[in-house]
Amino acid sequence: MEKVVLYCRVSTQVQDYERQVSDLTQFAKKHQWEIAETFTEKISGAKKNDERKELTSLLSYARVHYINRLLATELSRLGRDTLQVLAAINMLNKAKVSLYIMNYNIETLTLDGKVNPICLLKSEKLPRKKSINVDIMPVTRKNYNARDVSATDSYEWIRKNDCGKYLQSFPHKKS
């Protein structure tokens, strides 16, 4: 049985992360994955990784325990600062822990432990954003509320920006 950890975050003390815990728990049960640990915190995603106690604990836990996946409902739960999120994902990748992002139905690592090519879209193909919202690839042409952006918008953005040709070029050779 595969082992997973859950990570749930809300930004303020008055918000509740129970829906995230419930959704991820149901998802893990559906796939018959064992939940090894659940990390929850109430802190702004704009804080640096080292200021976030539970995220720091999670990353340490992933390094010393055999975990297959980290489950998160949205990428924005990992943080709002792009560089901080990328640093966390890099640490997970080095520990061979795949980040599963529920609202995108995507994992950062393939079944054989390699970086998922869809997660390697070149940065020049991605819209420039100061922070990551629920909509990492979709529409940025207007100030959309991230909750109003659907998966269809993400696919439309990829199609319009001709990312398909780039994805077909994998396996990618390092230059």
C-alpha cells in the first residue's frame, strides 16, 4: 500500500481547513493509499517556507520517511510565492515524493520517479505572475478571481500558447 501525507493550509485563524482534510482523505481512501501523516496550518501562503512550521515539518518528514505522495487540494496551498513553492517542490522531488495537486489532477513525478514533463513547461511559456493562485497556467488577461477559473481555461491557455508542441518534444535534452 502506498503511503501519502496530506497538507492543508488556510490563510487566517478564522478559516477552516477541514474541507481540505476531508476531500484529501476521501481521495486517498478511494485509491487505497495509507495516510501516514496530516499536516495542517493556519498561516499566510505569502510567508517564506522557513516561517511556516508545518510545511517545514512536512518537508523534513518527507526526507526521512518513505512516502510516495504529498496530497494538496490546490497548488496555492503550498504557497503564494512562486520561488518558495518551487523550492518546496524541488525538495520533494529530491526525496522522490510526488506532489499530487487535486484540482489539476496532476503529479510532479511519474510512476518511475522522474519529473513529470507537463510540470516542466518552460518559464517563458508561462504567464508572468508574482504569485501562484489556483490558476497557475490559465487566464491572466483580466483580473480573474482564481475560484472562477475552470480546468477548461487551463487547457485553452495551453492550446492558445502552443504548449502542445513543446510537450511533444520530451524526453527533453539538457543543453
